[in-house]
Amino acid sequence: MIQAVVFDFGGVLTQGEAAHSRLQEFDDLLGWPGGTLRLRLFAGEAWELASTGAISPEEHWDRVGADLESRLPPDFRCFRSDPFAHEQINRDAIEIVRRLSDECRLALCSNALPGLADYLQQSQLAALFDVIVISALVGLRKPDPRIYHVTAGRLGLPLDACLLVDDKERNVLAAQAAGMPAVVFESAAGLEASLPALLQNGGCP
């Protein structure tokens, strides 16, 4: 029986099109192939270390972004401590969260830097969740199955009572392999349509 829903943040509760477009513009200014800067900032060793708290956001930026500041517009610096800079909140997905909050326990589990905690507080989104797990603060990142155990443990529930909603297939597959039901998020409308089946058998809502 599903008793809690665990949401990813970026790509589920946010829409990344504007951020991807801006990073593409930066690639163009640098004369780089599209997607190069996004991979440099948010993939590879430096990002994995930063998003598990092994290095600070400042050290991460020194490795991947500081040398580009003089070559790019000022808003490039927004990505220094916020991988979700320029992303817009997915209002339809947030509305699903709000509705579920009356019936289910809710968690957020995100591969992110520590600054996400401050953003969630300032935006009042933190109040929607019973549990918030940020990779840089727990030293684990998806798809490491241990982060799913941490999240379920903080909810006080077994893995099989928690449903993960994540936009990355690798994270969904890892959760399922660990024993946590999971679904790939493609759109708020798609999630809305699939929820009754996902939460059947006496689960919430």
C-alpha cells in the first residue's frame, strides 16, 4: 500500500526549458557544441562531488565555472550555487503536490546543492513536504539506492510504501530495483492521469 509520494525537484517540480535555452545561448557565445556547458557544470566528477557535499559549491564553481565568468553575461553567475537557475516552477505539478498533501505523506528527494534548502524555505515550498532530502546534505545522490532508504526512513515507512516520481529513468530503475515503486515523470497531466492506478489498492489518496 502506497502511503507516501516522493518527488524529485528539478524536471518535476520545475520546468527546465528556459534554463536549457540560456545555457545553449552561453554555448553559442563560447563557440561550443550545444549541451557542452550543461555537462561541464552539472555532470562529471566535480558535480558528483559537490552534489554529495564532498566539495563546497564554491570549490565546484572554481573547477567548472569561474574561468568563464569574464566571457559570459552576468546571469551566468546565477549557476554558481543554484543548478536550477532560470528554471520555472511547474505550477501544475505543484498543484498535484498540494492536493496529495491532504491525503499522503510527502517527501522531496533531489540531487542538489545545499542552497536548495534555502530556496524551498523562501518560496514556502518546504511547507508542502514532511521530509526533504537533499543529496549534498546527506552525502548520497540518486541513483544510489541508499538515498531511497534514507528518504523512506525519515518518512518512517518501508520502501515499498513510498512512490518515487522522478524525471530520470536511471533514478526510477534504481528505486524499483531497491524495492521502491517509481514512475518516470513526463508531464503533470501524465502524472495526474496515472495517479489513480499508481495509488490503488488502498493507498493514498
